[in-house]
Amino acid sequence: MIAIRKQPEPKSLVQHRSRAFSDYSNLPEDAKQALRDALVSEQRGLCCYCMGRIRAARDGMKIEHWQCQDAHPDRQLDYSNLLAACFGGENESGPKHCDTQKGDAALKYNPSEPKHQIALRLRYTREGLIDSPDEEFRRQLVAVLNLNLKVLSNARKAVYQEVIAWWGRMNGKHQGKVPARVIQKKLSEYTKEHEYRPFVGVALWLLEPKLAKCKPAKRA
């Protein structure tokens, strides 16, 4: 899970919301597609929860309501409440995750709400497990979203090991003083403008603090 910066909502969603008796169930398919395009674009092609790859197509993602429609009907067309999620094993016989596992359950933090500061709520272990210093949110990550499912933790573990191995090489090459430009270049491999690498949150969590230490402190 990474912080999502919301962009302007599609005009078709605004137009639909302005009509009488409008709700999510009668949102036209062309407006839904515009919504898929907007959500996947602002999320750089990643699921809002697990950070797996999604596509802006009916068979490539789900439109997720962070606060569910049943309990919050007033937010069903609220763009700030909408996210793009993967199918989370929806049509498979195995365990479910992300929105498919979540259903109508509540989550304490929304990755697209700046006030929730999602980056400060997450941490990762060497084994690729997702964790949180907030105990309630930690339970939700595991029980509500099932984000420590083996296939997901293994994918995060691979990114963790890749970054740590790279850092070890760079630390040796630069005698313990890896330049900011080198760290930034590595980060850019994971955060290309239009499409982030899957499970990029692990790389950000590991490298952004190292980059911050390299930058000079701002004068008061």
C-alpha cells in the first residue's frame, strides 16, 4: 500500500452525480470506464491495497469503495472514496485478499487521504510481511485485507532482498556514503511516471529514509 495522490475526477462522474436519482448502480458503462482510466492512472497501475498490477479494463481491476456503499450510500459517487483494486482471487478457489476479502468491512486509513499519512502507518519485514505500528490497522491489514497471504509476502520479500542487495553493493562502492543521486536513480527504476513497479511500497520504505539522510537539512 502506498500513498495515492487523487487527481481531478472524470467529468462524466460529475455529470452523473448531478442527475436526479443517480447512484453507483446506474452509472453508465462509458462513465465507469472513464473512472477506471482515472483511478488506474493516478495509482500508476497498482492495486490500492496489495500493490499488484492492475489494468484499466473491466477484466483488469475492480472499482473499490473505501467506505462501503451499504453503510455509506452518500459516498458511493464520491470520488475521494473510490479506489482501484485487483480482483484478489475473486474467481479462484484459493484464499481471497484486498477488496474481495474486505467486502463491507471498515478500514481505519485510506491510502488516498493525505491526512491519514499512509506511509507512516506501514512497515515491512525481511520476510515480506506487512506490518503497522498502529495495532488496530495492523489487524486490519491481516484480517480484513489478508495482505500477508504467502503469494503477496513472497513478492514483497523479493523486492526487499533486491533493494538490500543493491544497497550493500553501493555501500561498498561508495565507502558507506552513497550519494543522493545514486539513491534517486534507483528509486526512479521503481517509480516511472506512468507505471510503478509492483510492490513498489517496499522499495520506497527502504530507500526514502536513506535519501532523506543524504539531503542537507533546511535552514530555519
